[in-house]
Amino acid sequence: MMLRSLGLTAVITAALAAGAAAPKGPPGPDARQGPPGEGRPRGPQLFISPAGEPFRAPAGAPYPVAAWFSGADADHDGALSRDEFVADALRFFAVLDTDHDGIIDGFEVSNYEQHIAPEIIGGVAPGAMRGGPRGQEDGGGDRPPRPRGSNVLQGAALYGLIAEPEPVMAADGDFDRRVSKAEAVKAAKTRFALLDVNKDGKLTLEELPKTPSQAAVEGGGRPGPLPGGGRGGRGGGRPS
């Protein structure tokens, strides 16, 4: 019995030694994405539309804001009118309203947060600060960001055009933890007005700000103005 135990111990010891000596391969596909020039592999890209819909693209592909814009631009004239913007929001509302009762309730919100856009639930992403992708506020390099009140971006605000950590529940204007179709329409109109900075009644892809995530990946550019916001955690700004 003692000999068998010694033999098993020798096998385990040899296996551990071999594993420690084996050269490490390149990082896998799940490696975290880092800004260009840091020598870190890039991971998948994410854009969260103003209505909360996630759009994903592999590293090296165009940032997926273009995919959202192309789909929302129903007449393909290169610009989003307010009607097209609202129609796109209602299209995604119908996706979330799985029982088709005209209300996004708590169960449907949980499905959204856990299965459709799980990236928006979590902590603060390193380097994603309102002042830019990397710089004064987070100290640069690989040091973690220093939270500084409202400068810290969370949830969908990292990947979207408006500072709303949870854009679906941000449309809950009466704070009853449910979102009606009327509330979704009102929120869409408010969001369009926030993004239509020059007040010409349309949005072009070129005039949209870069999301903090996009600015970090592309190494600069104009980070999002991130209007709105106000409700922390799962909420966002109350549409006016």
C-alpha cells in the first residue's frame, strides 16, 4: 500500500513539473482588448444602441455603430430622421416584449440584462473614463482607473452614445419598474434631441460621437459627449 502511494505521488509531481516547464502559448481569443500600441491582443467590439440593443463585431472589423446605423436608416439616405430613430427603438422594444403585451416587465428586463446584453451589468472598465480612453483621470499605462465621481462610466455608457448605464430601464419615466411603449417612444425622442447637436432634425454617422470603447480601440478621436444619465446602477436619465 505504501509503495502504491509513493508511486502515485511521483506521477503527480512529474506532471506538475512538466506543466510548469512547458512554454506558454499566445493568449486565447478571450484575452481582454487593449488600446493600440500596448502590445495586447484585441477582443470583440461592442456597441450598445441608444435603445439598448447590442451590436458586436470581431477585432479588426469596422466598429459596429455602423451596423446599427445602417439598419436604422430605413430609406438608406445616409441620415437618421427622428421618425427612423423612434422606429428603430420600437423595433427593439418588440424584441424585448416577449409576451407582446406592450410592456417590458421585470422578467423581460432580467432576460435583457442576463442574456441579450450581459456586458452592461458589472463594474467599471479600466481606462474608460469620461475624459477620454486613457489619460489624466486613469493615470495611463496599466494602472486601474481612479474613480472620480461622475467621471466614471458604467454599464452601457461604456459602449453607447448616451450616459445611461441601463438604457432599457432608463426609459421608465414613472419609476414603476416597467417600460410601456409610450415611455419607449418618449425616451427615443429625448435621446434623438440629445444627439442632434446641430438641431437640423437628422443624424449622420459622421456627426455621431465615438463611444468611450470605440475611442479606446481606435486610439483617440472624440469620445462621446454622453448627455443624459443621472440614475446610477440599472437606471439612466429620466426622459423629459
